[in-house]
Amino acid sequence: MSEEISLVVETSENGTDLSPDDIGTVEEMPEDTILSQQTSVNLVPFIGQRFVSQDAAYEFYCSFAKQCGFSIRRHRTRGKDGVGRGITRRDFTCHRGGYPQIKPSEDGKMQRNRKSSRCGCQAYMRIVKRADFDVPEWRITGFGNIHNHELLKSNEVRLLPAYCTISSDDKSRICMFAKAGMSVRQMLRLMELEKGIKLGCLPFTEIDVRNLLQSFRNVDRDNDAIDLLAMCKNIKDEDPNFKYDFKVDAHNRLEHIAWSYAPSVQLYEAFGDAVVFDTTHRLDAYDMLLGIWIGVDNHGMNCFFGCVLLRDENMQSFSWALKAFLGFMKGKSPQTILTDQNMWLKEAISIEMPNTKHAFCIWHIIAKFSEWFSVLLESHYDNWKAEFHRLYNLDMVEDFEVGWREMVNTYGLHGNKHIISLYALRTFWALPFLKNYFFAGMTSTFQSEAINAFIQRILSAQSQLHHFVEQVAVVVDFKDQAGAKQKMQRKLHKVCLKTGSPIESHAATVLTPYAFGKLQEELVLAPQYASLLVDEGCFHVRHHTQMDGGCKVIWVPREDLISCSCYQFEFSGILCRHVLRVLSTNNCFHIPDQYLPNRWCCVSSSFTKIFRTTTPREHADRVQLLQSMVSTFITEAVETEERLDFACEQIAMELSRIKEFPKAMHGANDIAYDSSDSLILPGVEDSDSIVQSFTTGNPHESISLGKLKERRSRDGVEISRKRRHCSVCCCGQYGHDSADCPMIGGDELNGDGLGFL
């Protein structure tokens, strides 16, 4: 780095020039305003450097800035969290970048503005989000280290607010000193002696410690814990199916607590075969470990099973959490469980769930690769990562073992501690060792991102501890309502057949849209494979471009036995392209029932029984959803006369079917829904029972379930683009609506006369 000028470098991810929007505005400055930069920084940001997250990039640039003599702040972004692809670009700038803005007061008078340190400094670092091999990464695409102000010395830069941080260990020490009655100055002096540093050289000041102690006074953990238990007891009194358990320590203080809601227990009955137990987050305000049990339902959506708060992170704490969870779920262990790479949790699962297959979440492992290998492998990092993904997705254990040895030899990683650890634990993360176990597709990167978004929504609920259980219930209930809405929208959409195969038509009538989409992907690729009969009931299937290799498929029609050496059905519950190729070439037109598992089917009678009992609140929510659906139905039906005639005919048929069900003998809130979960009318299916859309608009547009848009009024008079039309009865007349319909006003009119309500 030059002593006179540090260069500004800007490039795109692929080496081409960036657009002006990417580059932003970097004004040229006279040489006399550019100060010399002398630093002993070993790690300088460079174009193409990778990070696993925005936070990792921020921490790296923050460390670099501290050594140089300045601090940084977050600046412009492209995109927004939770919208589309989220944030795709982030700029970090020097804390003195930009210029202060003068804010006028409300009455037009100028306010007394504080003196600002901003002077238009142009030092910055830009990162852009990319997804290589389906794993999102952040890469540096722009970096400049030009400053137009003096840089601070090491003993001065630590006093900047960005660096006055107190670690968790120091917070614990300060809390202990405060309980012992020590003054703030005594605390600081004692900590300086303990750390062996000079007087006044701690990374925080006396004001920071006083602010921390004030925050401790504002948080009464013991009282919050008492309120939390009291709230759980109140919920239990109102809902006997609510589950919770807790443990107190020798001082009668809350140590652990776990809970699960009644709908979560019911969901676990149906979809608790594969579970993710995430323990990578904490409740910052109380420094407690947060564990969340999550699964995936038959529509591919995340479902919440339970929560736990742990004071300590050790094997005893995890064992207690697992025992509590099994107690909530009537002792039923999941078939498989995914966790992060925590050795204490690994030991606890082996003891408490000996019959459950435990695996590590691959996305937690891959997230560390940039830190572990990017500097070590330098330009070979991308090639190594591609080879790792190839090995990870292999089908055969033998191929993995051979490929791993070749990879280690090629890149010279024999003594690398991370490679040694990964290989020692390969049976917990490599797919060739996991294909015999069912994971419901939760090992995919897409599903991992959905799970993380779900967890972030739960974390956003934390404020006060005694309200946390209530707030999580609100979040989970909101997600359930959103899930019901999404399921309804999927069912109203047209199912598009891509192959015309009888197998595809059959599967479309049985599987949920999510599962059918997965099977359809395999059906589309199946014709690319050649099927060769090797022996009776034994087939060799390989891609038409391959001369060797392939998979072995066993099919015994008289026993409805099908198996493939790739073990995709055992792993995901969806038949693979190899089996589908064998079935199609041997005139098999239906998939045997045992290979269309209930796990991925539309809600069956057994699942309906689980969700039959509803609380008054749930009943009101379902009624509101039905009203929203009817509103959407009417909006679409009145567009044309053909739609209206068709809608009247179908609703009349459905009303006659509904009347066949017995009426409730109790209050409205005691209604037990015994009908099918399907929201598609029988008459809207073709001969192959493939769901068809009765809308003539864009099939890709989502169906709105909200309120109809209100027309603008002129002079207080409602203006409508269509004539008033009675869309609630079969009179079909114009000039009135349901409020003043002459047919509805008749006392002798019953449901049969209307045809539908």
C-alpha cells in the first residue's frame, strides 16, 4: 500500500465493469487533501474476498478499520429484507463519510444542530450477494481506502463509540462486582489488573459501565421468570392441551423451561417423522440459549413443534430439553433429527433418542468454508468447493471414499484440522451415508433458508421474557393462517401436466401440489435414461450419455416391490427418475399405493381426525377464511355470464352435499368439521381428476383473499363500474343486489329454492 495514496478498486463479480448504480459516486479529490496511510494491517480487503454473511463482512472491515485508525458504519443497500431476494448489496463507509444535514424545526425556525464529525470521507467497502452451488455468499466488489481526515492512533481509536464494546465475559464480571458492592472505578481498576493492561486501556469507558449497570437494573430476571411460569400456568388453565415443563436450580431460580402448543402437538402426530432442532440462537436480553423444534408438513411448509430456553449449554441441559420434548409428544421419537455440529447435543441425542438417526445440517457446515478454506486455497477455492459438493451429492459410499482421498491429495489438505474433523464425522453429514433415512427434503439449501426465515420471525418476538411464550404463539398462529391461505391458493391453481403420462395423472390426484411438483421433476428427466433388463426383476438404469455407471432398480410387480440403489425414495419419500423410467417402459400406469406415502398426500381422513377439534378462536378464523374465499369466488364468477352460470351450478351442487352432513347440536363454537380439506369443487376436475382452474385470467397471478378494493366516490356517491347484480342467489337479475333481492325477501324461500346461499 502506497504511503501517498491508497487505491480505489471497483469491479463486478465476473470481472466486468459495474453499472453506475453499482459504483455509486466517488468524487476525485486534490492530492493535498489525501492523507498518507501507514498501517501494519495483515488482512487488507481485496476484490473477490468471500464472507458467509453481512455480519461477517462487517466484522472483518471493522477490524481492518480499527487497525487503520477509523471506524465504519452501514450505508446504502440494494433490496429489502423479506421482499423478493432480500438485500443483495451492502455498502460500508468510514464513520466520517457523507455530510451532516440541517434539520429545520416544525415552526420553520432553525434548530441548534450538534457539531458533526462527517466530512465527506470516501473510504468504503462494497459487498454483493451471490449464490454459488446454491449456497449464498457475500463477495467484495468495491473497496477504497482514501481518507480526507486524520486517522487516529491506536490509543485513540479505541475510544470511538463503535469500539467501546463489553464482551459477555466482562459483563458477567461487572455484574458480579456490582453485587459485591464495588464502585465503577474499583471495577475498572480490578479488570485492568486481571487483564494485565495499562491504566485506562480497557476497550470500554466508565460511562459504558454505568450504562450497562443501568440496563441491569431495568431487567429483573427473577421476577420475569416468575411471571413467565405464572403465564404458562394461566395458558394451561385455559387450554389443557398446552404443554410446558421447567426446572429450577438450588437457589429456586428458573434454569430451563420448555413448552409446546396444542396445534404443535397435533402437527407432530402427522409430520414428526423428520425434525430440525436449531440451537444456534440466544435470547440476548437474558443470555439464554434458545432451542426450536421445526418440521415440514405435506405442503412443504415449516411447522412449529416446540421451544426451549436453557441457561447453560452442556450435555445435561440438552438431555433435559430432549426429555421434555419427548414428554410433550407422548414419548414418540422422530425418525431423523437435524442439528448444528454441537458435540454436547450429539451425545445427548445418542442417549435420549437412541433409535433416531442424527445428522448435521449441511448449511451450517458450508457456512464456515469461507473462513476455513478461502485464504488457504486462494484461487483454487472455487474448484475445491465444487468438488466438495460433487462428493456430498454422491449416491455410493465407495465412490465418496475414493473421491475424498483424491480430493485431499489434489489440494494438499492432509494435515488440515477441518478436513480431518469433517472426514471423522462424515456419517453425520455426507448424503451417501444418509440416503437410507427419511429427511423430508430438509437437507436442501432452499428448505434451510425457509427454516432460518421462520426462526428469525420467532426471534423478532422477544422483548420481555414473561411475554415471550405469548408472542411466539402469535407468530406461529400467524404462520399457520398464512399457510392455510397459501394451501388454498395452490389448490385453486391449475395443475399443469408436462409429460402426459398416466403415472403423472395418477400422482396429481393423490399428492399435494408440493410433493407432486417434486415427482414431476423426476418424471420430466426420466426419458433421458436408458433401462436395461439384467435379470428377472432387475434393471440397470443410466443416463443416455454415460457408457458405464448408473443405478440398479429392483421391481417385482406381483409383490408391488420397487427399490433403487440411489435410495431417493427412502431419503425424500418421492420416487426417483430411475424407478419411474422402469415403470413407464414396462407398461405400468399407476404408482403402487405404498410408494405414494400419506406423508405427502392430500389430507386424508386420518389427518382430518387430528385437526377436528377446534377452539372458538380457531373456529372464528376458519369462518373468516371461508368468507374471504367466498368473496374471491364471487369476484371471479361475475366477470362473465359463462362464469356466473358455471358458478351457480357448482355452488348448488356443493350446497346440497353440505346439507347431507348432520347439524351441530351445541353452540356454533362446538362445530366439528368432518368434511374434506380440499377446497376444489368436484365438478372442476377433468376426467383424470386433474384440478383445473376456472379463472380465465393469468394462471400465474395469485388469488387475493383480502377485501375487495373500494371504488372511489364522487360527491359522496358510490361509483361502480358494473351494474348492480344479485350474485348471492340464482335470480340472475340486474338492478339490485343481495340486500334488496325480492327472492331472498320471501318468507317461503328455503335453501333448495335458492340453489346456494
